[in-house]
Amino acid sequence: MLNNFFTWAYHDTPLLITLSSPGPVAFHIGSYPVRWYGVLIGIAFLLAYSLAEKLICRNNLDINHFSNLIFFILLSGVVFARLYFVFLSWDYFKGHLDEIPKIWHGGQSIHGGIFGAILAAIIYAKVKKISFYSYIDVIAVITPLGQAIGRWGNLFNNEAFGKPVTNSFLRLYIPKEFRPDLYLNNDFFHPAFLYESILDFIIFVFLYKKYLSWKDKPGRTFWTYLLCYSVIRFFLEFLRTDSLYFLGNIPGAQIVSIILIIASAGMLTVKIEDIKNEKN
């Protein structure tokens, strides 16, 4: 089973690792196929939520508010992730309107999901009169952990891979039917999903270690997450072969990343200045 995921070779050349998808289906329940992507999303959610519960209890926050908030965030995130994808792919969807609600066919955007999640959190905090940052900071800690795990679903679906690679010890084999027309004759590509997964996990470790020391600095964890993830996504987009373009030849993900980098850096600067003023 392990060799279905990767192979390695070491002869007269340096170590060469080749990743490949064993297929999108993990197992069947009767005749119903259970896909790896769904399994990984489920694992990511359970691990992230379990960790969040501990942070919520440690900070004496209301677990019921948090559970309700997670529900609305997930709902809003899925809807906005789809709408954002449809917006950037309108040339296709305007002729296939019946495809818009079929999210199980794939086609969602992380940036749309982030905007939807933030909007849901703001509305919930206003309605329930609770601190927005107290809860969103916890969510900012666990989100990159979920992303790090969930990104592996791209491997099984043969999606979100990078440009062709030649001289590299690590490469991803993509079957011909999943390759872009421009790269039909290329067998191996950058495993962009793996790069992002590793970087997302690094963000998670950093924020988890910093969260408790920042608990008296509301918002710092949230804005730091947005800054770090946006920087990562901006540069990784140069590798991607499936970018959705906006305003000509500029990937929409890079435009949004730049906006988020500026906004989050600005908010972090303001918050640091506020803390300095309070001390003075």
C-alpha cells in the first residue's frame, strides 16, 4: 500500500522520491465510495476541534458559543468558497448554471472560505454580544493545522499541483488525463500541495506556541495567521498550474493575498502601537 503513495530510487544518482496518487477512493460502504478527501477533512476537523476545545477551556471561554460559531463558520465558509470560485470561473459557469450548487464535483477557493468565515464570526459576535477576537484567535490557531492535513486530499485527487519539474529529488507523478493541455507531455510536477502542507503546519506550531503568551493581546493571533498564510499563498501561486485569473493574467489568489498582507500588517502595526501606548 505504501508504494502506491511514493517510490524512491538511489543508484548512480542522488535520492529521488516520486509521489503519486493511489486513487481518490479510500474504501466503500456498500456501493457508496468514501473518498480520501472527505476522510482527511474529517480527520482535520476532529483534531483541530479537539485542540480548540482545550484552548477554549484554558481561557475560560464559552464552549457553547464556540461550537455554535464553528457551525456557522463552516456553513458560511463553504458557501463563500464556492461563490468565489464561481465568480472567478464565470466564463464556464454562465453556461452551466446547474453546476453551481454541485460542490461535491470540486471547485472551491480557500480565500472565499476565509472571507465567509470572518463574516459569519463578525455577525455571530455582534448578535450574541461576545468578543470577536477571543474566539477568532482560537480558530486562527487551529485553521492551519486543518489546512496542513486537508491539503493531502489534493494528492489523492491529482489536483493543485505545481509546474513541471526536471531536476529535483522530490517530484509528483500526474496521470495524463489530469494534466493541463500545456503540459500534456510532462510526467512529473512540483508537489505544491506538500509545500503548502508543510508551511501550514509550521504556521500552526508557531501560533500554538505564541497563543497563550498573546492571550492579553486580542487579535494578534488572527492577524498573524492571515499575514503568514497570505505570504505563503502569494509565492506558491507562482508554481500552481490551476490558478484562477482576475484582471488579465494575474491570479486572483495573488491579488487577494496582497490585500490581506497589507491589511493584516497594518492591523498588527496598529495593535502593537496600542500596546505601547497603554504601557506609557
